[in-house]
Amino acid sequence: MAEAAPPDYSLANPDTLTKYKTAAQISQKVLEQVKKLCTEGAKILEICQKGDKLLEDEVAKVFKAEAVKIQLGAQIDGFGAIVCDTVVVGAGSEVTGRPADLMLATHYANELLLRMMMPPGLLSAGTEEEKKKAQAQKPYSQSKMTQLLEKVVKSYDCNLVENTTCWLFGRNEIEDKKKIILAPGEGVKGEGLAEIGEVWGVEMGVSTGTGKVKSLPNRPTLHRRTTTTYGLKRPSSRATLSEIQKRFGTFPFSLRQLEDERSGKVGIVECVRGGVVRQYEVIGSSDGEPVSRLFSTVSVTKHGIQSLAGPPPMNIEQYKSEKKITDEEVLKILEQPLAKPASDKKKSKKKPKKKPAKKAAQKEEEDEEDEEEDEDDDDDE
């Protein structure tokens, strides 16, 4: 008996893209709702709890017991979409000074990064020879990406956040085999670049300070199951791991999402010590300066970079800064589109055959003949 073919989880399978898009729509919708909760005096814990509840309610409408949270994100059948935006609380209709510098630096750096991630010549126009020449160009290396992004943020007297990382996504995996690391720290190195048919989580982090980070003393509450196996001794640890496997799979989760948070706090200790669960340390800027962060989930297609989930378009007019980007190389890249115009996509479709048109013309002639016969009949009467 022939073995069944393994499931196709690539973007060639329409169901895969549908699930990514569904998770993205949920993330996008809840992001807008959570942003409205970010007012002066609001408690961060309460905002997170409300955000979790909103995500659970939205995902439950599609697939029951399959919701997973990370910052703000959801997964459908193992296909995750994550989104992150930065809000200036209490800013009003106009943002000025250093907050404006930070937000503009982050926005333009993110736009530049998306364009540099695109495979060479993907949107090239002209003759076939010109297209081949464009496609033969070398893609931006990770070091070149960092170099150009630093030009952007330094235009606003800001810096990239150390070890800002973009990950290849896969089914049940938001940290797959490839990663792009911007402003890498000592001994840190990325591996791989984006290719057609892939989904990536794109991160951009910018600071008004040095961009250096450090571990903070805050108690970690975000965890994620690993592929490591270990014989847990305590019943509370085994119960906690069982719940994690059943409810969250290999996606991140917060301790407050466990059925019994108090028991979970006890059980998670051995899980982390045994390596079966990864603990996300709380990281912050080493100099205490403000940090802005964006995160988008994108697919790389033959038509360009498609945003599945991301922050809403920025209202540039709201941010007033005396600084601006002047580097010609950077400005030239920012002028490039992220995807082919809709009209170009339609042109690429096969043209209808002329034969049916001929039949239509013949039908028209037959209809005219029928009309003439009807007129003759009327005359006879």
C-alpha cells in the first residue's frame, strides 16, 4: 500500500496562506483595540489581560482551543501572525521633539528593511535582458542592512536596538532555521536571507539612547516549550508541562494564561531548569532611554512583499521633527515599491482565447438574422 504524501505547509498550498491571513486579521483587529486602552494611568497588567481576552474571543470564533499570544499575535493550525506597534501615550494630535524623532526613525527604518529583504530584481521592469541583469545582482547582506539602517536612525539622532532579529516562520515555529540580526552584539550572527515562498516575522527596534540592552530584574512571565525531553520529577511540573503542550504547543505563553497560575509558577521552575521550557528574560535599554518597536508578519511572493499583519499606516504629518534623511542611497531605496501594482498582476494573467470571441460574433449575426425573420413575419401579417 502506497504511503500517503506528507501535508504541504508551504505557501503553494492555498490553505496555508488562508490560515496566516486569518491569524493576521485577528492580530490586527485586537491591536487596534488594545491601543485604545493605552491611556495615561492605565495599568499595563490590566491592558495585557484585556488583550488576552480579546484574542481568545476572536480565535474562538474560528478554531476553538487554538489561541496563542505573544505581544499581540495569534495562530491558526500552527500558522502564526505577530504584530507590534508603538504608541506615544498622551501625545494629542501632534508629536514633537525626541518622541517624534524616535517614531519617524523607526518608521523609515522599518520601510527600508522591508525593501532590502526583497530578493534582487523581483519587481524589475524592462526587457528580458534587463530583468536578468537585475536578478543577477547580489542581495543585501545582513551587515549591509545594518549599515544602511544606521544611516536612517542616525539621521534622527537615534540608534538601532542591539540584536534586533527577524525570523523565518514555519508551521508551529516562529523562530525557524533562518534569521536576520541587525546591530548584532559580540559573538552574535544571523543566518540566511528571505526567499520567494517564505513567511517572515520582521522586527524593528530603535532607541533615542545607545541601543544597548540588558536583562532587567523583573520576574519573567513569558515562556515557550522546547523540543528537549527531560524526566520531570515533581507532579506539579508534569501537570504544568502537560497543560502547556495541550494548550500552547510550541508557541509562547504567559503564566497568567495557565488554568491555575499559582500552581503554574511552582511547576514551571523545574520545567525551565530541565530545559523543556524556555524562559524569556525581561530585556530593557541599558541607559533607560525610550525604545520604539514595530513587528510585522510578511510573505515573500513573486509579486513582492505582502503584509499579512503589521502596524497601521503611519500618519507622517502628525510627527514634527527638524531632522530628516539626506543619504541618497537610502532615499533611492525608499522610493522603490514593495509590490507590483494591481494592474501589472492582471496583465500577467493569460489572455482569453480569440475563438470564443469569434463564436460570440457568430451568435450576434444569428441573432440579427432572427430579428430580420421576425420583421418579415410582421410584414406578412
